[in-house]
Amino acid sequence: MPVLSRNTIFLGLLVVVVLGGGVGLFAVDVGSTTPDPVAFDETVPVGLTLEAEYALGDDVALPRTQVFYSQYRYVVGYYGVETFVEDQREPDHEQRFGHPLAVYVSDYSETGIELTEEGYPVTDRSPGWIEAQEAWYVVDSDARTPAGDTVVSFADRDEAAAFAEAHGGTLHAWDSLLEVPFESDDATVARNRVDDRRDLADERVDATARLAERPTSVVVGEDADTVQAAIDDAPANTTVVVPEGTYAETIEIDRPITLAGEGNATIRGDGNGTVITVTTDRAAIQGLDIEGVGNRTKGGEELPVEMDDEAWDATFTKYYAGTDAGIGAYTAEELLVEDVRIDTPASGIITYESTDAVIRNVTVRGPEDPSDGLAGMLLYHSPVVVEDSTVLGGRNGIYFFRSPTAVIRSNVVEGNQLGVHLMHTNDALIADNELRGQQNAGIYIMTGPVRNAVVGNTVRDTALALSTGGSDTYVASNLVADSELGLLVGSTASIYEDNVIVGNDVGAEVSAMLPTNRVVGNDFVGNDAHADARSGPLRVWSDGDTGNYWQGSATVADGDRADLSYSPTDAIDGRLHRTDGAPTLVRAPALRALAGLEGSVPGMRTGSIVDQAPTCEPNNPELLDRTEWAEHAWTCYETTRTTHD
């Protein structure tokens, strides 16, 4: 490996603070007088999912807050005064953002405010802005946002009192409001619910397992000539047996029966449309091969069941969920699909509003070209379990849309554009899956969801291994290896812990504009660049004396910790794991002086990452031992402090 030259070291000591603005965001001039409020769409917003925002009516005017901070160059926009009040109580909030220079809240005075049946505020005109210290607040009224109870603010005390009289609640001034406790969910909720989600999945599996125990009522070929005729003849809660052979037909299951294949039983469609359509609760499909699926992957116009055509996502849902699949299940609660194999040019399984369905031990083979097909499993409005299954090829491996509490566990997904893909899906668990060979992303969570957990997955050989959007996400114990980009940190207020990120071109990249994530206990080994950060403030990836392991941060040990901070985005630190003589270089007096200076001036590391407590040894050796990179991990030098000084 090359040794850094004297000139390179000198250039690394030149610190340039760049204050270029982000597109569409208001940059704070901290040297000016008290700033005026800005349009809310010019802020960095938090507190509302995109799904909730899209579902709101045009006349809904949710309470908002905007805050200008001394150490954060953009304005933060909070949905709900209570969201800001809770956030500013976090112990590291001031360290990350500095103190508020100005706080403005929605002013509902003279807006004709009323509440919808859901409790959402609606107004005759848009609320203006008022300084938070000058407003009056109604707490514990009937007013709500999609996230829960909310505080309503007024410039005029009499109007605030009148609102409280009409809709309940108590009045507070700013100082007393800051003392009010508000309930809020965060990433610790997602972490604490991992076991609960596993238990929920087990309950769903157990509930559908009984469908495999139904008594046989009709045998195809003996009691009925066709599979469809057998289904039509079968009493509810019985089993239709399909003996070995190929059955050229498309069928519909519209009653709660179990369709069970024996031996190599194949249902073959005519290449036009969906092969098996399910429109009933508590149906089961077992032990079948399915082929002859149509090739329509977009442009569906209607579903075989009634749906709300006025819903904000109705057109999108019909456009894709109304396309062709091996199995299409619509409003089919507690569906079981088990031991099924599907070859498809479009999708393997499509579900719509099929709560508590279980898909297990299913193999879907899509097109070898990942730009073809639609999805191995396309799951709309369907909180289901997908487990122990294999999806090969096609654009999306397993795709969820608006399916909260879904569980995707112990699957193999390979050769897609996107492996596991979540849109507008909250409170899901993605656990113990193996993904490899995706052209775009292995696990991709987008459209601003909340409280998803991504735990124990292995993602290899992808363009982007793991991308997490939204907020309050829990990402833990994943192995991310041999990809162009290992981890894209796009979420906020999230926890990333105990992950092993090895052998990637770039180990992790931060795109989130808010520096609110807790990133600790991870191991970065063998990456060309351990981490990178897009524009934004300094991100501190440590918590007290808990940091991460970075191959190359080989300094003098202080117990089991290194005695210097480490910045993977620093011109010198970022090359230490690829440079001979790194331990000597990092202890150079000039670099130690610079580290102290940068640590005391937040602006000097704008757009950077710093770990103030890097560990001397990997935090997750067993997970790291599953890779070829374990032998590349370095330990800190055990030198006495007097020698070091």
C-alpha cells in the first residue's frame, strides 16, 4: 500500500469550510438577526409519514413548528409542536443541533378552525406563523394528526380558550408547555418489538397451519373432471386433492377450501392472465406447481373485488395489483400458500387486502433478466408473513406496499433489480434473509415509513446492499458485504448497531439531512472507503464511550478504546486502513492537534462523520468470521500513556 507523502499530509491539514446550500432548503445565516419564518416546504420536515400526508384532504391544516438552530444550517420543520418538544428533550439534541435561534408555530387565530371526524384540523385559510413564546396552546383536546394527539396553537388567548371549550383540553403558555410530557414512538420501539414481531409471525403461521388439516371432500379425476369443478363441488372447510399430473386451466377459489397437490401436480394457465385467483378468506394452496402465467406487468384496470376508488393510491394499486400472477389473492384474509413452485414472466404471487396471510416454502422463478417481470411477490395492503421461500429473477423479489406489521424472514432472494422492497410500510420486520446479486438494491425501504426493523440479514454482491428511508428504523446484526455501496443511511432518528460492513467499495453513505441517528457497535473492515457523507452537518457516530470498529483506526489503546477520535470522511483517517505505517502516522503531533481543533469547532467537519470512541477490536467477531475479511481486522497498539504522550 502507498505511504502518504509529506505534501498529502500538509494538504490534509488545510480545513475548508463550505457553506453551499441544498436544493429547495432554506440555509440559516447564524450571524443575522432573528430570522423570519420560511415556507414549510423549504424546511427539513419530520413527524409525518408520506403515506399519512398523501391521505390527508386538501383542507386539512395540521399544526406545524419550524426551528432555526445555531449549529444546523437548515430549518427543521416539525409536524406538531409536541414533536419538537419531545425531540429537544433528548440528551444529545443540543450537541447535534445547537440551541434554537427562533421557534415559530402555526397560528390558528381567525382561521375558522374545525375538526374532522378523525380529529384533524381543517381551516378556511392557511394558518400563519407566530413566535412560540407568544402563542397559547391547547393540550389534550380532540385534535389529532395521523401520528396521534396534537397541540393546537393560537396567537389570541380568547380564541385558544374558545377552542378548548368546544373541543376539550387545557391552556398553556410556552414555558408550561415545555414541561408537559408527550408520548412518542422512536427507534427503541422498533428494537423492542423485534421479538413481538417474531411472535406475531408465529401466531399467523399457527393460525393458518390448521388449514392443512381439513378433511378431503373431492379428488380431481375421481369425483370431478376438472380442478374448477372440484372446487365448486367442495363443501366449505374441506380439502380438494389434485393428483399428480398437469391440469390446463385457470381457476378461482371463492370459498374457504384447501387446494392440495399430490406428487408433481401442475396447474398450467393458457399464458393469458392469472392462473389461480382467490377471493375468499381462509383458503389454502399447497403442494402445486404453477405455470402458464400471463405476461402483463402493468396497466391493470380493475381488481376482482370492490375497492375504494377514491383512495389516494387506488390508481397505482389497480395499475400493478391488477396484473398477471401465478396466484392472485384479493381480500383473502388468513390465506395459506405453502410448498408451491411458480414459473412466471410477470409476478409469482399478488395479494390485496389479505391480512394475516402466510406464504412459506414457496419458490418463484421470474425472468432471468432483472429488468423483466414485475415481482416474485407483490403484496398490497397485506400484513402477511413471507418465510422460508426463494425468489429468483425479476424486477422485485418481495415487494410490500402499505402493509404494516408484515414479517419477511428466512428467505433467499437473488438476481433482481430490487430484492426486498418496502413502500409506505410501517412496523415491519425484515429478518434473517439472504440476498445477493441485485442490480439496484438488496433491501430498499423508501417513501418515509416508520419503525421498521432490519435484523440479521446477509446482503452480498449488489449495487446497493441496504438502503433505509423513513425514521425510527432499527438496523442491527446485518452482514453487508462485497457490494458497490454497503449501507445507505437515509433514515432519521434511527438505530444502526452491531452490523458488519465488509469488502464494499463504500461501506456506508449518509444521505439523511438530520444528524439524529445512533450508529454504534458496528464493524467496518476491508471497504475501499469505510464511509462517506453527503452535504449536511457533522454526524457523530458514537454514544458516550460506545463507538464502532474501523479497520485502520489503529491508535494507542486506552483500555479497550482508542484514545483518538476517528473520521472515515477525513482525508487522512479515511486512508489509514489502506496505508502502511498508519499507526505511526495517526499519532503525529500535527494530526493530534488538528483532531482536537476539529472536535471543538462543529463547522470544521460539516458534511463529515466522526466516531469519538472507536473500539480497538471488532464488536461482532462471530459475524465477521463468516467473511474472508476477519484476518484483516487490526487491534490498537498497547502502549503506555506516558510513552504515547
